[in-house]
Amino acid sequence: MLTLYSGPLSMFGAKVQIAALEKGIAFELVMVPFDRDDRYLPLHPEVARINPKKQVPVLIDTDIDLAGPLEIFDSTQLFEYLEDLKPEPALWQRGVAPRARTRQLELKADEVFFPHVIKLFGLQDDMQSAAAQAACAGCAAFYEYLERLLADSDCLAGGYSYADIAFYVAQTYAERKGALMTTATPRLMAWRERVGQRPAVVEVIAPMMQFLASQNRGVPPHLQHHLQNVVPHRPQQPRSTPA
Ligand SMILES: N[C@@H](CCC(=O)N[C@@H](CS)C(=O)NCC(=O)O)C(=O)O
């Protein structure tokens, strides 16, 4: 049995959820405590125990025949594990060079693109500042780089891959924080539309957007369709004891 610890707005956790769904790997999802200031406190005891960095996502696999269950963390490491566990459908490209290139793109989504977005988290009240403008320019340059990659392919690295999953999720956060994708990168806009329609992506991104809306926080326009037909949560009335 696989158990994935994530958070309701965890972009790194969302990557792993999507990948497991794409592969048809069953898992139990545990949403750890997450407060209105976006802090993961109090830390879930399993996350604190397993990950010295105290971050989600964390994965436990009790089906593995080791001395005890397998306990691992870090979204990219979890991608590798899922791929080994269930090679089909392959989400790294086949062949040494294409695979290395896909891994680079997945890393760039997390560690080159997303740091610009993280800068914007603290600048939401000051989007005209030089720092915010530089972060938005960094995102725009990355969008242009991906636009060039999409000239010969429908996906970022040839076929659909972990690179598409990682960048799709990171871009959702960029959009929320004001680094908007525009018609300056039409192929990338069309790519986002295609990826956003995948059932595995919908299954993860829809509840995330519904969580944001439930907290009166902004949902990017291109994701607002996930808020339609949501049944409002009504606390259950205690059942009266039959007389
Ligand atoms: N490189 C890690 C990053 C994990 C990460 O930053 N997780 C966030 C949630 S999306 C977290 O747990 N933050 C809480 C903290 O850093 O204290 C990965 O890919 O899993």
C-alpha cells in the first residue's frame, strides 16, 4: 500500500499525485495540516519523522519487502520511484539523451522557473517593484524558452512526461501570483490547454482550485471552470436518536 503525504496547496505534492494517477498506481492521500498563512504547522508526525527537511511530499510504501516499509521524500525522487514501480506508461523519455533532456526540463521547472514564482509570493502587495518586475520577466523568458521547444512537439520533451507535469503545476502558481502566460507564447498556451484537460491533471487541480475558492483566494481565470458544479460543503447535522 502506498501512502502519499501532501498538502491542499502543495505544488510538489500535486506533481506526484498527477504522476501516480497517470500511471494508474493506487495510493492513499493524506493531506497534512496547512494553515491560512500557508504554513505546514503543526507538522504531521510522519512528515517530521521521515523528511529531515520537514517538507511534503513524503511517500510510504508498505508493500516493499525491506526490513520495514520504504519511506522516501522529494517530488523528483518520488517520480523516479513511480517510474521504477510501474514503467508503463513511461513518463521519462526513452533513450539516454532524451531521458537526460527530460530530467533537465523537469529540474528547470522546479529550480529555474519556480524560484521566480517564490519571489512573487512575498511581493503581492508590491507588484510594481523592481524585484517583482524582475521575477515576472524571469518567468516570461522561461515561457519563451518553452515556446521554442514546442515548435516541433506537442509536449515539452517529445512525448508527455514528468517535465510537462512539473511545469504545468508550477505555472499554475505563477499564474496565481501574477506571472501571466500570454498570447506572446501561443504554442505554450495551447500546450497548457491540452495538459489541463488530462483526467489525472483535472483530478488534482480541481480540488486545489476549490480549496482556494473556499478560502476566498483567487483562482486564475483559465482554471475557474473547476469551480462549476461544486456542491457547497454543509456540516452534517447530528442524527437524532430514535425514540
Ligand atoms: N524539492 C522538494 C520541495 C518540497 C517543498 O518545498 N514542499 C513544500 C510544500 S509544496 C513544503 O513542504 N514546505 C514547507 C516548508 O518548507 O517548511 C520536492 O520536490 O519535494
